[in-house]
Amino acid sequence: MSYEIIKSLHIISIISWMVGLLYLPRLFVYHADAPIGSVQAETFKVMERRLLKAIMTPAMIASFIFGLWMLALNPELFSEPWFHVKFAAVLLLAGVHGKFSKMRRLLENDEKPLSSKAYRIWNEVPTVLMIIIVVMAVAKPI
């Protein structure tokens, strides 16, 4: 497979993953405001579970597979300072994915450890990391 095809699949995977990372905490905001046991709360549980398991996690795995594949074909990236920052931000993004997964499990068990305001704040974390990643990958400022 050509490098450009792998890169295209990597970008498609990232877009799919980011859509979920930006949408899931927004669902948490609405879920946190829904009464426990309500039809609305139960609907959010299904939506959150499907989004995480059917879209986000496979997209994250594909992002890493295609990204590591590109890295194997282009190992000199390891010596670039911008790449270290980008990769660290990607690892943090994967950590955010894990945190969102835990939040989803708590909400599914009718535990609401955070307020809707806290979920709104968490909603911004993937955006900040995405900005860092894109700037490092495209502008290569360092």
C-alpha cells in the first residue's frame, strides 16, 4: 500500500475518533441533567455505549495502526522535536478516551459523579489536544 493511502486512512480514522471525542461528553452533559431511570436517561445510555464501542474505540485503534504504520515507513520522524510533542498529545488524547469510557460506565450504572458543567469542561479537552496535534503535524513549529 502506498504511503498516501495509509495516510488517508489515518486521517479518516482520526476524524471518526475526534467526532466521538467531541460528541460523547456533550451526551454526558444532557445525561447528567436527565432524571435517573427516565426514558431520556436510558436513551443516552444506549447512545453513549454505541458511540464509544462502535465508532470511537475502533477509530482510535485504526488511528494508532495507520499512524504507527506510517512511522514504520518514515522512522526519521522520531528525531523531530515537533513529533515528540504531537505524539505526547496523541497519548493524552488516548487517555481522555479512557477517562470518557470510565465516565460512561459510571453514568450507565446511574452514578453521576460530575455535574453537567464539569462535563462541559471535559468537552473542551479533546479540542485543545486536537489543536496541538494539528499544529505540530502541519506547521512543525519546533
